Amino acid sequence: MSKQGDTQKYDVVIIGAGPGGYVAAIRCAQLGLKTACVDRWLGADGKPALGGTCLNVGCIPSKALLESSGRYEDINHSFADHGITASGVKLDLAKMMSRKEKVVNDLTQGIVGLFKANGVEWLQGSGKLLPKQQVQVTAHDGKESMLDATHVILAPGSSSVEIGAAPLEEGVIVDSSGALTFDEVPKRLGVIGAGVIGLELGSVWRRLGSEVVLLEAQDTFLGAADEQIANDALRQFKRQGLDIRLGARVVSCESGKKGVAVNYQDGKGNHTETVDKLIVAVGRRPNTRGLAADEVGLLLDEWGFVHVDEHCRSNLPSVYAIGDAVRGPMLAHKGSEEGMMVAEVIAGQKAEMNYDTIPSVIYTHPEIAWAGVTEQALKAAGTEYNVGSFPFAASGRAR
């Protein structure tokens, strides 16, 4: 790092320290580039942390709860089949949440260590792109500083989409982050959205004892997955006790002493479902509002995604965007791979990504994964193809 007046100079400045941003920062530093990473994240305790949504209130804590809830369900429902008798089993939800927080803290502190080991400077506060690759940093105490960068990587991440039909209400109507912090198991839980996030969170609380109903506006289940896999998964989830209702569009909610009355419409008319807690999991939007000054002219699409080419270059010279801020699936590993690619492109190396082979995974039971083009897409395109399948029931390892 060098200084000129009050302006600090870097080869690369990254805005955002989620899976895309922190991986890009580390790789840039490994390639000999003077690198700073600006991140605004503050945890519930008011302390800054690296890792973005994924590590702090997304992928990692949800997987920690999926692991713990899976063990709780096994000991209550599956151990007897293996000749193991357990009695006096009790759920300590506070302890389960404490373990989740420890997992999160261990991993976020790991990134702090990686930043130090690789010489990445972590600047705590909000970053804003200005003309000529300048970045304005507003610290949490309001102090402002200016960075000069040869290259800028935008990795601001995303936020849960809120809907007017179900405005958030602390502890009662929550987004995916709020669903990870319940202090008791809801007797009856509603989930708006039966996508990846809704299914994983619904599975956690069902295993712990909730009656779970998922209201999905689409008529098809897991439309991005292969149709056969989606249909088989739907049967499995219903068999487990998840009440999944397709074509159910939520129109309004009323919160009262008896819980949340969720009003929805489907092909049979209007209905009301009363739940103790309601999770809104209808998707995510990029955090690009206010990311760049108006005079910069950063090109966004109608949804707020940054326009980029195949190497994640924006319409501005030496300004890149990665992860949830650009097109493609909102997946941590996709953002990380883009971060690696951009770092290597900036360093003058040849790098590229194959977006057709990005895997998608749902960490339910059974876990579901897919990559590439689906059978229904090939069929619609008139492409000749062959199908191979093997049933879990015939696999010894699946037993």
C-alpha cells in the first residue's frame, strides 16, 4: 500500500467479503497484487465479520442446523432400526444454536487468518465506486476515506426479497436469516417459497417437531431441476411430513395473538392458513443500490444485476462484478470461482468459467444435486439424448 495525500493506493480493491469477494481478495494477493477488501458486515453483536451472508446468516449456519436436526431426528426415528434403543432424549435448542454460532465464528475467524497470512487489508465499512476506479469508504463510525485502485471488483452480495403480502415482523414473520434464530420450536410453521432455502429451513424445523406448510406460487416443483428428480423429491418430502402446496399465491397476512393468518389463492379458490411463525423465502436480490455513484454510469439490468461479459468485466474500464451481483445462479461456489477467474485475469493470466457445469445442491434428506442441462430442456430444444438412471434402493451404500 502507498499513500498520496489522504488517498490510499492499491492494485485491486474489492467491495464485499462474501464467498466471491474474500476468495478474489486472497487470490489477488497470492498473485502479487496489493489488495484491499472493503466490507460493511456487522453481526447481531455489532462486531464486524468476514464471509458475508453465506458464512454468517446463510449457507453455513443453515447447514449446521441441518446437521444437528438430522441427528435429533435419527435418534428419535431411525436408531431403533439399527438395533439402538435410546430413551430420555431431550432437545436443547439453545445448545444447538450455540453450536451453530461456534461453527460460524470458527469459519469467519479462519478468513481473518487467511487475510493476514496473504497480506490482504480488511477495511471495515461501506464501499462506494466513484469515477476513475476510486472507492469511497465510509467506516461504521461515519469517517470517510478514499482509495485509488487500478482495478475494482464489485462483490456486494444479495439480500432476501421482501413481499408486500407478508411484511416482516421481528420474530414472527421473518426472512431466511431470522429463521435461524428462533428461541423455541414453532408448533406450526409456514414457509412462503418451496425453493432451496424454503426446503432446507422447513426441513430443519420439521425435524425438530414443527408442523410445516410450504406455500409455493409456481405450479411446478423445483423447476430448475430435472423433472424426474423433482417429482421423486416431492414425494419424499411429503412422506417426511412437509406439507407442500403448489400454485399457492400468498395475497396477505395478518399477525395477531393466535399467530399469523396467511391468506392465499390457488386453483380451488381462497384459503387461510394460521401458523405460529412465518418464513418468507421467495428469492434474493443483488445489493447494487448505492454501490456506485450515479455519475459513474455502471450499467445494471432491470433487476439490479451488473451487466458483465464472460470474464465478469462491467461496462466500465477495469471494473469487474462477481457473485450474486451478476447473472447466473446465486451460489457461493459460483461466486468463489468467479472471484478466482477475475483475480487471474487481472494478473494477466488466462482464465475462464464454464457456466453450463455449475452444480446446484439442496441439503435436504435425501440431498439433491444437479448440473448441466435438464432432460426437459433437451427435449424442448429437440436435442437427441440418452438417459441413464440407477435407483437408490439398489445401492448398498444407500442402505
